[in-house]
Amino acid sequence: GSGGSELLAQADLETVRERVGWYDLQERLGSGAMPDGTGIGVLQCEASGAGNSWIPDLDDASRYGGKDFTIPFGNPTTSSHANTVATGFYSNNGSIAPGVGNIWLYDANTFVTNGYLNLGQASSVPPIQSPDESIRVHNHSWIGQFNNGNDNLAMRRMDFMSIRDNILVVNGTNNGGSASHL
């Protein structure tokens, strides 16, 4: 069964809570006043894997039941990496923000180009406005580079969007691979 994996997820959650000072905050605020992400929308952006895989397992009701997912582009399949990220980011049973209920899912190529940042467009064409006003956090757990001078432009567009729309952007990092990272 899944009992072992649920115990592991709970142990991981306890470790995360300890590392980010969750228990200290709970002590200051009281358990009934702890923020849980309710009312906050998020965006998860993943690199597309084999078979167009870049979303978490949306059929997993124990993790994602009661959440509203929007996939504005494509017909993706499940990715184990996306599922791992989603579990820690906003799941019902493995996240410090289980109250997050509005989730937008993008693949990295579409996000960077015509789906959000509009990289490759004229400088007078800004990134699109956030598709939902509740979105306050982006998770980009992918690395990449364009090898054509667009790396800095992509980062500038991301910075512009983050400041304009008041969004915290959390990016992946290259953990020792040969590719540079944006």
C-alpha cells in the first residue's frame, strides 16, 4: 500500500517545517492563526519531459482533491518530477501551504515564449499580465539556456513580470550539470 510513502512524506514535511521556522511561527501566532495558503494562487512551471509530461498526478485526490487546476496550453501527461514539486508546494498532505487551491500549470517552453514572458517579441511587447490576480508565487523547477543571447532578456522579462505583478518567483538551479541556468 501507500502507507510507507505517506509516512515518508509526513517525515519530510516535519523536516521542512523545522527548517523554515514553521513551528516558531506557530508558537508566536497560535495554532488557530497559522496561514495555510488559503486565498493564494500559485503557478507551477516545469520542463516538458518524454510524452509531453509536465504536470502532477491530478487524479491523486489525497494530494490534490478540492484544488482548482488550470492548464492554459497543451494536453500534458503526468511527470514524477512535477508531482514531487507539487507535493511540497501545495498538496493537501505534504505542504506547509495545503490551503492553496488555485493552481496554474505551464510547461517551460510555452511560459518563456508566447504563453507568458513573450520572449522573442519586440521589447515593446511586455510579458502578459498574470492570468489570475490571486497568483502570488511561481515555482520554476527547471533549468535551461537559449545559446543565442536571449538568456539575459528572459531574466529581464521575468524580473519585470515579478515586480509589475507583485509575484515571488522561485527558480531552480543547475545542480552541477553542464548547462547554464536562467
